Amino acid sequence: MSAENLLLSLEGVHTHIGAYHILHGVDLAVPKGQLTMLLGRNGAGKTTTLRTIMGLWHASQGRVRFGDKEITAQHTPQIAGLGIAYVPENMGIFSDLTVKENMLLAARGAKNAQQIDDTRLKWIFKLFPAVEKFWNHPAGKLSGGQKQMLAVSRAIVEPRELLIIDEPSKGLAPVMINNMIDAFDELKRSGVTILLVEQNINFAQRLGDTVAVMDNGRVVHSGSMAAFSEDAQLQQSLLGLAL
């Protein structure tokens, strides 16, 4: 794939956490305007890859590029300032604050809720009606699915080029998963590039354009999601399951 078609790329990335060598030369390509699924068994290095991209942990070797910029050694605020939003697995919700206050914290240009871009907020309410419904409620009172929707809403309250999300469907009821799939489809249509770590294979199959599979700190397969979905033998060998 040509470099101009890529929004994010990792080349030979190694990451150490203390004495532990977690990533062993990760090569990953995230095409512009597509939804890339990062799959793999527990402990394969998926979350470490996301955290390394965001500068929460720094690569000890290799390169991370975003567009035409190398961001390998940059710190998290600098990386976020380039137009990358990250939703961690624990969602990072401030439980004691209201939904509105959580959103306001993420809208860095706004001093109060009235200053949040109204058009964008209405778009978010359409994607995630629960955010509007519980606007003045403490975020800690929301269900797991509603918290996940709030976490994604915070990530997109300002325009982003790249959205990175760790296991958005984890613990969600099927109806919530369907809502999330519809929302990600809409986000993709709006031009946002998305990188998702996911364990729910049905979710991955329905949403993914491209797929990368990790094992033991490396990407061991990458290609189109459609081709991967049709290859039961490959799924079995890489993930120990069939779609």
C-alpha cells in the first residue's frame, strides 16, 4: 500500500515495559478513511500497541508515523493535538461528573456547554441518544453500554482524523453492540479513520475494512477483513476460532 494512502503506520516497533519486552517488531498499516481491526488472543500485545501509538509507552526501537509526521518520541498531549483520539478499555469516564461535564472536559476550546459546537453536539446526540437523555446525570450512574457511548462521544466532540478504541463492545448487550456498529459506520462515512481492538469477532466482521492479527507481540497477518472472514482455516490457526 502506498504511503499516501496510509494515515498511521508502525515499522518494526519494539516496546519494553520495565524488564518485559512486549512488542517484538510490530508492523501495522492503517489506511485513510477505513476501519482497521486489530485482533489477537489475550496477551498478544494489542493494548500495548495502542498505548505505544499514543505515547503512553514509548517504543524502544522502530518508528510510528502519523501522516507525514514521525511521532515515535512525541508525548501524549502532542500526539492528541495532531487529531488522534484514544478511548482506553477502562473508558476513562469521570464517574462523579455529569455527562455534560465529561463532554465539556473533552471539548478543549469550550469554557461552558453553550460553547460546544452545536452542530457537532446534535450530530453526537443522533449517534448516541443516551448522551442527550442523561446529559445532566452523573456519569457513574450510566450502564456499561451508555458509558462506552459517552467515552466515544468525548473522543469525537472535537473533529478527529483518527479514532483509536480498545474493545468497544466488551460487556455490551447485543442491542448496544448493534447501536455501536451503526455509530461507527456513520463515523466512517464522515471521513474518520478508525483503529479498533476487538474480541467480538462478529463485531469485527461486520465493521472491519482491513484486519491485522497479533500474536506474541508481532503482527502475524494483515489484509482485507472480507478475505479473512471467508478463510476459516486461517481464523482457526491465528485465533483458535471460526467467524
